[in-house]
Amino acid sequence: MTVTKAAALAGHLPIIDAESEPFWAGTRRRAFLFRHCHGCGRNHFYPRHACPHCWSANCEWRTASGKGRIFSYTVIHRNDSKPFHDQLPYIVALVDLDEGVRVTSNIVECTPEVVHVGMPLEVVYEEITDEVTLPQFRPLNPS
């Protein structure tokens, strides 16, 4: 964790509320959590009180394997906002986790030339502040 990076990202960090706090506590422990609904048996992500499929509140937190594949992605070549300008180009993707939930994340340790739909990934974590550890994904078998 660097003070410089935390300060640069200060206006761009997630707001941790009562519904999302267990997720962020999980990332601090290097665990990616999602919600499982006992009403319909389906998994969902992002953190929320009720299942988006059946509206049941009978949900629990579960730990993902941290593995998944790229469903879709884009390469960002232009962003004038600090601190993102200094990271150009960077990759943002929709990642389908093995547990059946889709998340939006940065792809790290990968160049735009090799990223592709279907690429197997694993989650990695970057500690930004004492409260925020960001989950990101990297290729499972880097070449």
C-alpha cells in the first residue's frame, strides 16, 4: 500500500455500506465473496439484501474459487482523469466466475495484445487503504 496511490484514488474508491461491508471484509482477507439465495438456489453479485432473481431475502455469503473467464472486455486507451491516465492502456472486463456470477474488473499482468474472450483468470488483490482491498483478475496461465 502506498500513500500516494491511496491519495490518488481517494475520489474513486468504493463506498462501503452495511450491505457491501462483508464483501470488502472478505477482500481484506483475500477472499472473493458472492451471495447465494436459498429461495431459488441461484448465486448473485453485487452485494445486495434481496435476490435479484426471486426477491427472497433468504441469502447467505459464499466464497468464490477466484477463478473465471473473460466474457467481454475493452481496452482503455484514453482517460484524462488522474490517476487513470498514468495506467494507460488498461483492460476492463466482464468476468464470469466459475460460480456463475458476472463481475466487472480490471485485468492486470496482461497486455492488450494477448487478452481475449474466454481467457482463464484468477483473482488477485491490491491493498489500497486499510479499508479497501481491490479484487482484480490476471491470466491464470500467464505466457
